[in-house]
Amino acid sequence: MKQLGSVLALGLVLAVGACGRTADSTPEAGGAAGASPTTPTTPTAATAAVPAPAAAAATGPARLDGYGPVSLDSTLDQVRAAWKEPLDGAVPDDYCHSLRPQGAQADDVVFMIESRRLVRYDVHNDRIVAPGGGKVGMSLGELQTLYPDRGDVTPHKYDEQGHNLRVRPATEGGALVNFEIDRNGIVTDWRVGLPPQVDYVEGCL
């Protein structure tokens, strides 16, 4: 009888051990076999949705270093080649002269050529935005908000109640922007160019 009890006890121990091994071999939830489809998961920084980048601000043809496909200080031949469309105006070798686009862009811009190089361009309409955001029709106060650090208010040569806002270049030797402002404090035109030509009030005479 004692021998039979020992055999039964041994069988019970082996059965319990077998059950333990079966439980240990079962993958835990979220283990290598993958999480249960009904188990909610928390997004991590790596999997969280990343917001789409903001759309780039629209830019026009006016730049501090040029206008559209042409660059300041380019030769006359380089200007004509880059612009591709015809430009009105004859250019004497050593004289200041203006070139205007033909067609739809005829009233958009005037190029100043001096010694057969592009030294400045002028804009007289509110369709084209100047480098930095200024344009025809703005007030002096609006300009000063756009150009708070480098804008100098100077007297107008012909209108004692008018002004210029002359925006100094950000880097040495760069181009300036000069806004003409009438007696009502409104921008009538502006120009971008290299000194001293950017300060020619009359343009090319």
C-alpha cells in the first residue's frame, strides 16, 4: 500500500510539471506573435502622424538681385538672352537708357541699362510686390512695419510733402529698394538697384 501511494505521488508531480511547461510555451499578448487585434495600442512618437509642411509663400518676379530671369549687373546681351521676349528701347554704348518688355508685361517693369549693364529696375503698378512685401498703394506706416530696421525716411526731391523710404541692403554691396511716397503718404512707385543709379530720381534722362 505504501508503494502504491509513492507511485501516485510521482504521477501527480509529473502531471503538474507538464502543465507548467505548456503554459510557459504559450506567447504572451503583444509578444512576438503580435498583439491581439482587439487590444488597443498607444501611438508612439515614431508612429504618430506628422503634420504636412505649410505651403511655401508665393513669390513674384521682383528680387533684390534681379527681376524674373534677369540679374542685376548683367550685361545687355545677357539681359536680352535671359528675357527671351523682345525688349523695347535702343541702348547707346555709354549712356543710361530704359528697356521695356513688350506684350502683356509692358507695364510691369522698366529696366535701367547704364554702360550696357543692368543697374536697376522700376515698378509703377500694384501688381508686382517688392522684395520684402511692399507695393504701390501701401502707406508709409505699412512700409515701416515691413522694413523696421533698415528703412530710412528721406525727403522727396520734388514734393516737399512727399518722402522716400530707402531700404538699405542687408549685406555690404547689395541692392537697395527705394519707395516713392506722395504727400498723402501713399507709395506711387518703387525701384530696386545698385547705388548710385538706384538714387537717380529722374531715371534715365
